[in-house]
Amino acid sequence: MKLNERSVAHYATCDSPADHAGFLRKRVERHHHHAHHHGTSYQRRWFILKGNLLFYFEERESREPVGLVVLEGCTVELCEAAEEFAFAIRFDDAGARAYVLVADGQAAMEAWVKALSRASFDYMRLVVRELEKQLEEACKSLAACRKSPRRSSSSGRKRHLSNPALLPLQEKPAIVENGYSTWGSGGCVPGGAACPDHDGGQAKPPPLPPRRRSATGSATGSPAPSLSPAMLESPVSPDTICFSKLHDWYGQEIVALRREWQERQKRGHL
Amino acid sequence: AVLKKRLVKLVVNFLFYFRTDEAEPIGALLLEHCRITKEEENVFSISFIEEPERKYCFECASEEQCQEWVEALKRASYEFLRRSLIFYRNEIQKMTGKDPLEQYGISEEARFQLGTHRQ
């Protein structure tokens, strides 16, 4: 399966701040033909969490990740492994491989489990929708306050109702970029702190997410060579087949496996 | 460039594409640090920050469908969601004096702090 590899690697290694980072030992999952090696082994990798993506690198200084885990449709739980401070990322899709990771200590383990548990896009979207509702309600009750006759408040302090920062719900500021407003404004480095926003320093308020649209049918039998995009019917449940493929794509760990093979060759195991 | 008919699915911050009859995708685009551009009629493109001249072009069946895709894709990144969350949190806090994230027990997390992820 193809992936925009260069962009993914760029995202993994660019300056944009990581949500969590650190060394973890990752259990090596043996495939069938490696079955002659029966022990469980772990590899120390440098892990970076950005959004719903967990990247891992051979070394902290490596310029490209050797692996990627998409944290959707998964649970993160403490692990009954021989190792102390072990936890596992397991997927709802039974066919997908689990990731067993080992932290350096109790605090590190807890920090990772906490960070990974809430890393999914779905979770983020849930929270955003909640807040959107809350803001709407807050605006409504404020509008209701405005309409009712003013009474002097018991504290004597005037409540300033005409808050200039209040954004009317009907207003939809244009989105310039895909949540990345500084791109294009004079050659900014992604995530670089020195870069000014388009509108001079204020965080540009993102518009309200659109109401969920019904699935548009895919065009069939069209003679012209064109795309027929189909909207995802249920944005809440990710397509686990797709994500398994992504894990496999990156899960090869070609460099590491090759080196292991070479070492075993030297030791005469083959 | 030849246009190939594909089934395209937006799943969280990934755009998967399939040959029309197949269950498994032939490819995916991670939609972070990308720019969605409306091109000519029925057409939009996706390009990425480290290679802006390289455009992935998509032709839709109609202009309306094209607009729907552009809007959906612009909101499809995790980073966009994060900015939305920070914005709403800030607005609610200003209006009500309360931090709405406290009830979720995530108010201290670095990823939700105002200013942590400013460019």
C-alpha cells in the first residue's frame, strides 16, 4: 500500500511539538519463519507521539522513523508481561498486531499510558464537539441575559456583556490552510516559533465543524475517467483494515530485521 | 497525467484510496501539514508543505461534491482539531470563567494548552 512517505517522515521529524517523547523498549513480534528463535526480545527505540500518530526511530537522532502506529480503535492497557513497567496497545481488530512496550520506570509508564489513551482523533473530535455545544449554550444564555431587563447584581460589580471577543456563531472565518495558518506566509519553518500568523498575532478562530452530511453515492458506470469520492458514512468508526495495512507498511522495520539477520548469520545460526 | 477512477475514503486524518471493487486500499495520504486547493471546475488538489509543487489532483463528479471535499479535507487534520479545541476552551473560559476541560480531567495536558502549539 502506498503512503505519502516523505510527508509522513517530514511530519514525524519536523519542529512541531510532540505530545510525548521518550525511549521505550518494544517487544519484537516474531513471524512464522523466525520461529526457531523462541525467546522474547525487546528493542530500544525512540518514540514520538504527535496527535494520533506514534512514530518510532532507531535512534533519537535518526532522520526517518522505522515505524508508525496509528492510534485509532485501540486500547492502551497495563500488561501482564515478564517485564516490569510494560503496557500494550491493542486494537479492536483482532487481526491487527498488538504492541508491547516497556518504560524505564513507573512514572514513565504512567505518563505514556495517559498520553496514548487520549491520543486518538476520535477522542479529540468528541471533546471538540462537546465544547462546541457548550460554547453554543453559553452564547445562548448570554443572549438571553441581554434580552431580560437588567437588575443590579448583588456584588455591585457591572458585568460587561458586550465582550468584543465573542464570536457570533453564524460567522465562519475562512480556513486558510489545513489547520496550519502560517504556511505560505514568507517561508516559515513548520512549527517555528518566530513565525507570525496571517492576522497579526491573534490565534485565528477555526470555524464550527460542519453538520454531518449524508453519504453521497459513488458514481457508477461513468464513462469518463474521473474519481467518484464516497463520503465516509460513519466518521466515528475507523476502517480497521486500512489501519492494519498502515501498520504493516511501516511495521517492516527493514533496517532492524536485516541487521538481526546479519548478526545471526555471523553467529552461525543459519 | 492520466486520471484513474478511485474510491476515496476520508478516515480521521487519512485519505485512503481504493480501486473501485476492492476492500483493501491501494494507498493513503496522511493529511497533516498539507494544503487543500480548489483548482479548476470539479477539481481540487492536495499538496504537502515539504514539497508544495507536487500536487495530488482529484476530479469530482460535480462542483458541489468538489466543495464538500475541500471543506471536509480542510478540517481533517489532527492539528486543525487541536486548534479548534484550544479556541473553544479559551472562549468558554472567557465567557463562563470556568475551564471546560476540567470535567474531563485533561486540563493540565500539554497538548491542550494555549500557546503550546502556536506556530
